[in-house]
Amino acid sequence: MRSRRDFIRISGLGAGGLAISASGLGVYKNLASSPPQGSELSVDTTRTPTYCEICFWKCAGWVYKNEEGKIWKVIGNDEDQHSNGRFCPRGTGGPGMYYDEDRLKTPLIRTEERGKQVFREASWEEALDYIAEKIKGIAEEHGPECTALLTHGSGGKYFGNLLKAFGSASIAAPSYAQCRGPREVAYHMTFGEGVGSPERTDIRDTKCLVLIGSHLGENMHNGQVQEMSDAIDKGASIITVDPRYSIAASKSKYWLPIKPATDIALLMAWIHVIINEEWYDKEYVEKYTYGFDQLKAHVQHMTPEWAYGITTLEPDLIRKSAKEMANAAPAVIIHPGRHVVWYGDDTQRSRAMAILNALLGSWGRRGGFYNPEKVSIPSWPHPPYPVPGRTWKDAYPDQYNLAYETLASGICDATIPTLSKACNFKAWIVNGTNLIKTIPDTEKTLQAIQELELMVVIDTMPMAITGWADVVLPECTYLERYDTIRDSTHRKPAIALRMPAAEPMYNTKPAYWMAKELANRLGLGEYFSWNTIEEMLDWQLKQVGSSLEEMQRIGVKTFDRTYDDLYFQKDQDMEFYTNTGKIELYSTALAAEGFDPMPKYTAHEEPPPGFYRLNYGRAPSHTFGRTANNALLKDLMEENTAWINPKVAGEWGIENGQYIWLENQDGIRSSFPIRARVTERIRWDSVYMVHGFGHTNKKLSRAYGKGASDSELITKVHLDPIMGGTAMRGNFVTFKFEPKEEEAAS
Amino acid sequence: MRYAMAIDTKKCVGCSDCVVACQTENNVPIGYCRDWVVEVTDGTYPQLEIEIRSERCNHCDNSPCVRCCPTGASHYEDGGIVLVTPNECIGCGACITSCPYDARYPHPDGYVDKCTFCIHRIKKGLEPACVSACPTKCMYFGDLDDPNSPVSEILKVRKYKTLIPEAGTGPQVYYLI
């Protein structure tokens, strides 16, 4: 029952003279009237550095302005290892986010008018006072631990600082339990270190790139796509395992059109072949690994013929592709992937991939995985954080002990009161993540939201989550603000600066300002004791041998490596951060927790007759659902399609381009119709769609009702018992030719 | 001097960055584009092939659009670049009909618009926006009369084709296959 909290469509934004500039994309129009044809565009050479916030790759670049001083284009910074001076379409389309006239424009507070819940526009003063008072009251009654932060994006660090100062350690990014978590745990279990971001894959110099369901090129992880292209140039081979003929598959020497949900069987058969044919790196395995004999015994029955019966892949193809990897070793990468929460045994599948890398000796080797390095930027001095009495983990005694980060879904579940959950959350601060689409099982997320006494949402756009907030704080876009220094790992340690290219449009503010203002109101000002953001950034930069002035000029600064080499040296003695100090083929940590120390194939549920496995992925022009309303990117792809094999379409009488509805195994029908894409590129047992469409908030004027949302069809979630990942690929859909009755009636 | 472009279909992933880079660089109005991406799938599961091509005006040697333009707005610039002079264009659309590549569109401001090979950038020694932005570096640009230009170098070592050669227009965008 959603009795207490109604969804509110944000309306009337910017009314009341709050809009400073409502030019929207008119800038493009105005400029177009003085066309550049034949004549030179008058280029304003002033440029300001930024790093992109359209996705998590955080490419560094330059923002250029036109002669009117308005933001014109964003171009990669040549010094940047993430982008090498070349942005992807989303980054190039960054100005579309800045000029989006549907942006959140002023703070909003939920209120009741004549029995109806509405948002009223508020001043920053009022909105922040309101939050501070509520949050103090909740802390007095339930403890500060009952406030959680759910965040994705750069501003999160400031709210993280605020929350820790306040006394809560429940800070979660959905990018862990809803995305790359299983991979990180698996690599920790195997190599004692995670894969990180950007991934430490040495694709540039690889001779063989193996992609397990990873669709590089469609997921525009910029640096990796660039390096894949470099590798193709240098003659590297690609092996792709995917039930769909992806773009990467089309560039591959071997495409393995696997039956969905059977990847572990293939991986174990590859391990079997590589061990039994003695194609593994004997010296490396001998010197660095633990548990080879157990592994060898474990895989003896897992022959390609055994895998054939499970995966439908010809044994000969399994052997040939294994040989291809072995020939390339150690310059081979079994790519760890990124969004890996598929079937619930995802840590184990990631482990199988990690084990293959270990057998082929690619970890720490050129063309395999390099040792990344980063610059450690000290935090602005602040008093020690109070120690929270409870954290999210207390809601899950003896569970997920191997999860290194907080589970966003765990916080969500623990918000719903049950006797077994010791830590109920009463307040959420949600920064830059649309939990309605991010966390599967929307009904459950909404149930949790109903239990909250306060939900604050910080975003740039009226995403669905804002409609459930008590207070909405409009953040300015990345093109209008300073942010934390980017200090991510790479081949060389490097830093990048984001600074405002323009004043914030409308009545919007940067995250650091909001966090500091809230801290002041909560009596935590000493945790944000800098006067201006420039003062803090300059101090931080000076600690690592740069300055704000220098970074404003160069945008990216790359440093020499200090502590080790990019690759293991020949015969180098290595100690890995595992229990045994070795690369663990047999995981002692998993065994200690009562899990399989070596991966096993388990059969997953299959689609019932008339249903097809729902598979989803990315398009290069969009990031999740957050770019769907960007005018420049919407032009490239304004709706998603349901990919259906022609045989299946024939059985159903579905024609290419026809609008249909998808309905899942639990009777959930898509809110909007989706266009059928009848294509040979998809297996007959699956339906594929790009994630991030089917927006239900009318205030996203370009995105509303365009395409269907995979998230709403993912109602069955398989939890990874090892680390709590929420697996989303165990859902099945069938085809309907009309909306649900109540929707048709409304 | 003969400007030309070569595009590697083996490296292109069809991300459309070239399209957005062109739109922002040249202020192409929302809803229109000077370049676009074509994806062609052949075969039946699992014996499949995809060819991806970033397409645009071919800046033909023998351009029907220039020949049919009643006002002379469509013309050749140095290096064979085909351009439209907006204030000479009456928006009749004859060029749009004559182009076998469908490379031209009617600009909302009343003239016909299309790819310029970013002549304003070339004059400054820069590459066209699409070429300089492409994450896969699948595009090569330069002077075919200069044997050391990137486009000449790549055409020496790779197999290539042009689009609709039978139209006899002498297209100058080459696709590496």
C-alpha cells in the first residue's frame, strides 16, 4: 500500500522568476543561423578543464565556449589516459545535459494541499533547514546510523564525508551489488586484489581478448573500446561468448553463441582443456598459485563433450578457442566484464574467469593485466569520524562477509522492518542514482521508501526517484561545478580537475556546497572547515605537487610510477593478498565461509514454453536511464527495441518494427509498448533490450513513454549468496499485443 | 590537392560519436545530421556478418548536386570539397533529389545543408571533427595527392570500396573492408 507517500510529478519548475536562463538548446539554433559553411566559425579559444560525468569512466576533456560565451562543445584531453583525447558519443553530447530544459531548477519540499501531496518550491535556506531538522530528530529517536546514503557519481564523496561525520557508515553505490561486485570479490578471492575502474586490462597489447557476455563497443567504456580497436589493428584475435551476435562478436575470430545461463560450464571446460592438454603456464602456476592439484581433479569430468550438452557449443569450437587463448598467453585477457550480476552464482562465474587468467599467466603480464597505480590525494584535515554503533551489516548477521562494499539493495531491504533486521533505516539521502530503475524489484524499493521518515534526492533531472522524495535538491551539472579531484588508477598515476565552465543555470547548486551547508546546520562544520572549494582543492593539489592554478591550465597531470613496475618481472617473487599469499585457484576464503572453493556449474531455471529469457545491455549512445532525455543523444536513439529471432517472430506473427508489450513470468507487463526488432542477431531462446528506457515521469519530456523498461520486468532477483549481488537475468518474457486493461482504460 | 576520407569498417563499432561530434562542432540543429551510421547484417544465426559504416557526403568528383544546382550555391572548393553557399541557396531541393547518397537535408533556416569535411577546421590544419573525435580511430583524412597523407597511406595497404560506384559520381569517401 502506498498510502503515506504519493508519487508527485514535479511541476511548475522554474516558475516564479527562479529561472536565470531558459535558453535550452536554443543556443544551437541561434548559432545555426550563422552557418559555418565556407566561412570560419569564430572560435573562442578559452577552454576549461573537466572530467565527464555522463558515465563512470570519467574521461577528462575540455569544455569550449562559443563567441557568446555559451557552452559549445566538449573535447577529450590528449593527456588523459581514460580518453586519449577522444570522447565517446555520450561525452561529446555532454552539452545536451547542460541545456536540457527539463532539468530540476529549484529545491522542492513535499507538502499537502487540499488532501493532495504536492511539491512546493523552496529556497535553499528553507530546504536545508528542513532536512537538518528532520535528520536530527531521526537521529535522536533512532540513532544517526539510521540514515543511509545511496550514491553514484562524483558529488557522493562530499555527502559521504557528511554522513560519516554524522555517525553513519551505511554508504552504498548501486554499482556494487547491482553491477560489478561479484567480479571484485572473485578477483580478491583469487589474486588478493580487485579489478578496479578503469579495469586494469592491458587490452592495448593483448594478443587475444576473450569477452564473456561483455559487449565492448556497445558499452562505450571509452578507454577499453579504444584499446580494442588498437588491438584489432595489431592483429589480436577476439573470442566472444554471447547468445547475441554483438558488435564485439562481429569483430571476433571465434563467436560462441552460447545457450544463456550456462557460461560456467564453458569456462570449466576451457579450464579442463587447458590443464589436460598442458597448455597452462607451468612456471607461473608453480611459482605463484595455490590449489592446482585440487583444481585439476575438480575439472576432470568437465570435458568439452560434457559442456556441449549444457552450452550447445560444439566441443571442437571449445577446444579451438582454448588453443587460441593458450597460443596468445600470457598476452591474453579473459575479460572480467563489468555488469556481472546475472544468475546468482556470479562470484563463482567471475572466479572461473579469474582462474583461467591465472592458468594462462596473464595477471601481471603485458597484454594481460597490469599493475595500476594512483595518486593518493589527502583529505582536507578533519576531526576523526565517530564510530557508528551499527551499520547495514548488522541487518545481515553471518551473511555477505566477503562483500567489501555496502549493498544498496541491502540497505533497501533493511529499511523494511522485519524482526530479523537489526538496523532499520529511517532516512535516505539519494545522490545521482535513480533507484527506481537501478535496483531490481521496483515494488520492494517503493515499499522501503514508504517506511522512510525522510528521503532527500539530489539530482540534475526529474528522474522517477525524485517523485518519491520529501525534499528534492537540484544539483547543477558537471559543466557548472567544481568537484572532487579525479584520482583513479591507471597505467600511470594521474589526476584530473573538473571546474565550472559556466555559472550554474537556474537555482541549482553543486554537491560540495549542499554537503557543507548541511554540515553547518548539523553542527558538523569542522568536517568542512575550508572557506571555499578553491581553497580546499588548491590545498589538496599542493599536497601532491600541483596546484589549482596549474590544473586549471592543464586539466590532467600525469605522474611517474613510483612503487613498482607495470608488469611482474621475470622470476619476481610475489606475495598476493590472499590467505596463502598465493594466487588461489582453490579459494581458502570461500571454503572458510562454507562456499564452493572452486566453481561448479549449476543449472538455472529455463524459460517456460512461450517465454524467452530477458537479456539486456547497453547502447553506445546512452548511460543507464540518465541520458534518455538528452536532446543530442535522444537524436541517436530515442527508444529501445525488443530483439526477437525471426523464427520466434514468425511463430507469433510479429513483424519488424511492430509495437508490442512484454510481460514477464510474474504477469508484469511493460508500462509502454516496445518496437520489435526482428533480427538474426539474437538466439531463439532470448529477447534482448537496451536498458534505460521506458521512463514514466512525464517531466522528462523527450524520454517519457519511449521504449520499455527492463527494470520493471525484472521482478525475480537471485541473490548471490557470497556477496549479496542482485542477479537480474533469471526473468522471462512473453509477447502481448495490447496494454493491461487498467492502463488501456486510463 | 584532393581531399578524401577512408573509414575502417573493421574497427568501427557504430557508436555514432562522429554524428554528435559533427552536431556540436557545426551547430547542426537538433533533429538533423550531416553524418550518420549504417549497420548491415548478413546471414542467419549463427553464421552472421555485420558491416558498420559512418556515412556522409562523398564530396564526389562528378557531383550531380553541383551540376543540377540552378543558382550555383552548390560548388566545388579547393581540394574537391563540395559546399553550399547558404545565401545563394533558394532551398529548391534539386540537389537533395539528385544525391544518390541522401547526404543533404533542408536546414530549417531555408537552405540546404550537408557535410563540409569541416573545411573551417582543415584550413587551420585540424582534422574534421568526426575524425578527431572517433574513439576507435577508424577514420582517416587527408590529401590523396600527397602520398604520405594518412588517407593515402591506408589506401595503399588495405582493400577498400566506395558506395554506389555505378552512379558514376566518383565518391571520395572510401570504406576499408
